[in-house]
Amino acid sequence: MRCVILILLIITSSCESVLDQEPKDRYSEQLVWNDLNLADNYLKGCYHDLNLLNGWNSLINLDAVSDDIYFIHIFGTDLYLEGNLTATSQGPFGNNFLNHINWGLYDNIHSLNSFLTNIDNLLIYQNGNEEIVEKIEIMKGEALLLRAICYAKLALTYGGLPILTEPLELGDDYLTIKRSTFEETIEFISNECDLASQKLLSKNQMESGRVTKGTALALKSRVLLFAASDLTADGSVNNSLIGYINPDRKLLWESARDAAKAVIDLGLYSLEDFGGPEEVADNYYNFFKQKDLSSSEIIWGKLFNQSVGDSRLTNLHNGPNGNSNWGSNNPTQDLVDVFQMADGSNFFEHFQIDANGYYVNISEKYESINPYDNREPRFYASILYDGAKWQTRFSNLQDRDPVGTYDRRTRITMENGKETQIIPGIDTRQGPVTPEDGGYTGYLMKKHLDDEIVGRDEKNYNSWVEFRYAEVILNYAEALIELGETSEASIYINMIRNRSGLPNFKEGIKEALRKERRIELVFEHLRWYDIRRWKLLQSNLTNAKGMVITETINKDDGSVNTTWKQIDVQRRDVNDEKFYWIPISFDEISRAPQLEQNPGY
């Protein structure tokens, strides 16, 4: 059995022998399940150990295995993106970088099973105290939901799972444990969400950071949307571990619709007001800088508190190398080009890429040749691009960049037809500060960074938002579209667009929905799931692209010419349908050979 580590001291008698003393850094399980406060501390440990949100880590974003991000430190992402992932070489899925979605979550499932098995023991010692009985029921709801979150992360990665609801003991027959079907696994998670929601309270009644009734319903919405989608329910699945055999597609979409509507009907959540079009960029960016979870748009997230030492290094991991940061997660050119123009029109209505890869303005409305001008507000809130205002530089670079902009252009001076000077941009891989940490694509994530943090070692305390109302709105709209209820779906898609400073969409409704999910929820660890469930993995995981910007200054005539050229930065070739699912590791299969491996591995 796993020891209950609470990092608390037990005072023992000095006359006890060394061998008779209780461990001084933990409580015995007997004491824990006899004391409400100790049991609650155990539950808090399950929150902490969960580590299911990659945003808690901040080094590698799950979008790094999608078409939105190129992760410059690799850490095995190339094994997946180049189509070389195997059960023995699992890349980021087999190490600590994506441990929030891998088989290691069973450690926390075991802890939560122990909690749920033992928590009722407390009732024996409470003499029918109704207040304590109610508290225990709420705690059980929390544990049920935390376990459901673990299973959801695993199911959306591996498919059908071994469903364990009791703690395993030494001597148990592990060979009897087998994988449930995908359908059975989704039904289990959905039912757990329902049960948890009946026990949990609303957000304003729970301690901030704890799961709530809304969290349970939001998780159910996310899971049932995935389950109803093409990957698992389009009728082509021939293995019950990774989808439905002969599904009732209409019923699945109705379940997904109703799950999202249940969150809406709570009446507790609303979209944050980001103000007029000129205010949206700042307010959208600041939404992800906030240090608490009080916004009516936030359903559940993770708090970081300096007083307890819980923090992350988001700025260090993802800020510009010109400020001595690591620049780890680089948005791709494909993502940048999806952001629309300020009037809501598509970028490629105004620009085209010529045969040599150069961006050329063809617009009848916008005169600027700079492809970063006149873009929609969320572009400026989410992306650090060449010329984007950011932080001032360290003192030795103040003269070069006194206003503090992200600098990705190389400046070439020409005189008498010859190059007389070449000055790389401060934030390039040829720049003057830690060039080895310079990004490859020409872009960095701005969303989730804190512009008030100065210095590479200062920690981030802005909250990580795991569920927010905007996702639920888009979940609901997608289910409505698939059920043919397009008029109502349009209302909800435009709710997201309008609050972002954009007019109603004009393209096809499914295209509009998918574009809004990509832009609105960018860098929130949902894109990989989306391109998988839409069966777009192979078509979208083409070579990752970036931008090279060159400014040429001609001393002879005083002219300045700037070019923006698209380049390839990473070869990608996810050439097999098996990569829609991750294999169970060879080590796990060796320990439990009765577990059936995912198809193709």
C-alpha cells in the first residue's frame, strides 16, 4: 500500500524504542481515516499529485504534438511527428514531459481509490454529526471527479482502459485485469461525472481551486464531444478498444449537446466582457495573467501560491531568448496564418505566398505589406511576432531596443552593391543573447506569459485555466451543427467572435466552428485532441513552417526593403492511422501481458 505522505510530524514519547516509533514525516493510515482534517489533507495530496494539467509544468505544451506548435527542445516529440513512435520508444508520451496524459496516472487513481474505500470509516467516529457527514459526501464527490479526470485523460489518449475502482493490494491477481471497451470506458467516466455532480457544490460554495459541480459537467461535455466525433463514431471503427462498433451517431451527438447545455443551464458562468475591438487584445491577454479563478468564465483551474511554494516558470520556459529565456514552444506559421484580419476576413484574401515563399500583399483594402498589421485582436493577445511590444531588454541591449519589442528580423546594410553590415535580430538564433534558445519559427506564445515578470528566474503565479465557459459554448455549437441545428449553433459561434471584436462569420458553419476552436482555445492543450477526433491528423501534421524576415537598407538611395519568407523548420510525416492513438508501453504490456495493445503497434 502506498504510504500516506503528509509531511507532518508526529510527536512520540522519548521512552519508545527506535523500532516502535511511528515515522515522523507521515501519519499512519489508521490515523488518517479517523480524522477529517487528515483525510482532507490526503485528498489535497491527490490534487497535487494529479499533475494532469500540462500547463502546471509549462515547459512542453501538449499542442507541440499538433499543428500549432514546434517545440524546439524536441524531447521525443520528433518520434511522434516523424511517424516513428513505438511501444518501446514512446517519445514525450513515455517520459515526464507529458505525464499528465500517460499511464502514470494510475498512481493517482490508486490513491483516489484508497480514499474512496476508506473515507466512510470516518463516519464511525463522527456520532452522526450532519455537518461532517455532508463534508464527507462533498469530499467523496471531489475524489470521484478527480478519478474521472484521470480516466478521461487516459481514455482520450489510449482508448478503452482497465477500470479500477478499488485499491490494488499485494497478492491480488493482476492477470485478471483487462481493458474495457471504449464505449464502456466513456460510459464509466460519464456516470462518474453524474455521480460527482450530485455530491459537489457550485463554484461560489467551494474553496477556490477545488473541483465543483460545474467542473463535473464540463468534463462530461468534453469527453462526450470527443466520443461522438468522427475518430470514434463515424462507423469505420473495427476495434472496440478505440471506438464504437455500429454506433447510434444521433444519440451520441444528442448526449454531447445535452452535456454542454447542462453547464449552460447552471446559470453560473458567462463569457468575460473584453470590451470594444480596441480593448480586446489587452483584456484577452490579461485574462490569462490573472492570479485567481474568480472570473465568471472560469469553471476550474489551478492556483499557484507563493506562500506554499507552488509555482511554475512559464516566462523562463517560453519567453524570448533575447531576455535570456528558453523560447521553448514556437507557434507555427500555419497557426499564425489562420488568425483573421481585423474586419473578420481571412488572411489569404489579402496576402498570397509566391513561388519563392515570399508573402505578397494583394489586398484591395489593407495597404501595409507587413503581414502582422491589421490582424484580429486575439492575434496580438496570443502571439509574439516580429515587432510585437514586449519587455525592455537588459542594460547592454537598451540602445538597440529601447522600447522593448520581440525582434526577429535580420538587418542588412548595402553600399555600392555590397553587404557592409549584417545585424541579426536580438531574438533570433544568431542574436547576441543565448542564441541556442532562439526559436525556429519566428514566433513565441504570448498567451500565458506575464509581462510584469522581469528576469529569467522569477516564478509565475498566474493561474492555469483547465475548463472555461468558452470551450463549453463551442462544444455546444459543434454538437448542434452535427444534429442539423445550425441556426442556434450560429448564435453561439458568433457569441465567441463578437466578444473578440469580430463580426459574424461568413464561411461554412463547420469551418467557422473549427477555426474558432483553434483560435479561441489556442495553447490550452486541446488542439491535439481536436485534430485527432476530426480525423485530420495526417492531413494537418505536415512540415512545420516558420518565417524569416530580412530588412535591407540601401545606403546608396536610402531605401529600405523588408521581406517575409516562409520556411520549413521541421519535417513531419505522421503517415499511419495508428498514430491517432498512443500505444501502451512495452514495459506495461510486459508486466500485464493480458492487456491488448492498440492496433498497429
